[in-house]
Amino acid sequence: MRDLVNFKNVVVVSGNFPILTGIDFEAGPGEVVLVKGRNGAGKTSFLRAVAGLLRIARGSASVLGVDLVSNPADARHRVGLLGHDSFLYEELTARENVSFVLRATRSDTARVESSLAAVGLAGRLSELKVAVMSAGQRKKVALAALMAREPELWLLDEPHASLDSWTRDVLDSALIAAVANGSTVLVASHEPDHGALIPTRTVEIGGGKVINDVRESGSEDGAPSTKLGTGNVA
């Protein structure tokens, strides 16, 4: 099984401070990896590094066969990140933001309307500028763009934060379909209940490196690791 993510002794430095101190991590198609750790442990930095948003100072890192050390931009259009930062343009409407993301990532722009409708932003809501939106609405716009792209690698940082229970279910359903089609999901979350998404591995980060990596019962090494329930998110 080929690795979609392969990090070997990866170090990332912010200013003069190492925020990742030598991470070793691999993940293959269809895996659902829960990333745990205390605040400040490096979870968000790890996801951002996988997304190609942080420069690798030392070590080797590849995502979807792309070398993140030399060509981080080449992987970004194939990776989807949903986190604390929406990366939206406030002066653009919801529709314009989703359209821009799809064009920038070389994705099919025909899915703009359906993705906005899926998260409850159809009609006049799609014409609202992001600047006047609530935190929950902004998260929905970012989610709509992510769902429309159908990335091979989903990176989720506290994905349920700011979302109502209905939209959480929408996200979980999208993840179930993505994993069934071979996509890989890395999710950093403090939630004790992950709804319909059941991790196949749990990775703990501490001090900027992986300190524990446990494969859940029922997941076999070398096979697509999908174990998803059908429960709703409360």
C-alpha cells in the first residue's frame, strides 16, 4: 500500500522556535487518523505542514507523491484543509469564494451551487459577503468549498467547531463517502464523540513529535482502513 502521507524526522521552525521537532508519520488510502494531544502539542502545526502551508526545515516529507520540501505548492490543490482559519476573502460573497477556491485548485466549478445548497447556503445566503457572516456561516462556506473539491486528503482541525448539529451531519456524511472512495482523513479533535466518523488509528502528538500511534481493533495493516458508523452527531 502506497503512503499518501510520509513524514520522516520532520522539523518545522517558527521564528527561532521549533514547533515540530522530528515527526515520523505515514498514512495510506482510506485511513481515518485521529490526531490527539494537549493544547500547544503541535497538532495544528502538523496538519498545516501536511497541507504544504509550513516550510519544512529538516527531514523528508511527501504528500500524494509530491515532495513538500521542494514543491509544497504542487500538493495544495489536491489537499483539503478545514480548520480555525477559513482562508476566505471577506469582500467576496459565499458563491464567489467557493468559485475562486475551485478555480485555484483546478477543480470542477459545476459543483458550486450544489455544495452551497448542501450546507444550507443556497439562494440569497450565497450572495452574502463573508465580511457580514457569523463564524458558523463562514465555516459553512469553507466546508462547501472543501466538499465541492472532493480532495484525496482531508485535513480537519476541530471540524465540528462553530457548526450546528445539522451541518455536522452533512460533514460526517461527506467524510463517509470520501473514505469509501479511498480518500484519507486526518482529524485533530478534542471531542470524545466523533459522530459517524470512527478513527482507524489514533496518533498522539506531544512536544512537536508523535509519541504514540495505535491502530484501532478491526483495522488491518495493508488494507483500506475504514470503519464508519451511521450514528448522528449530537
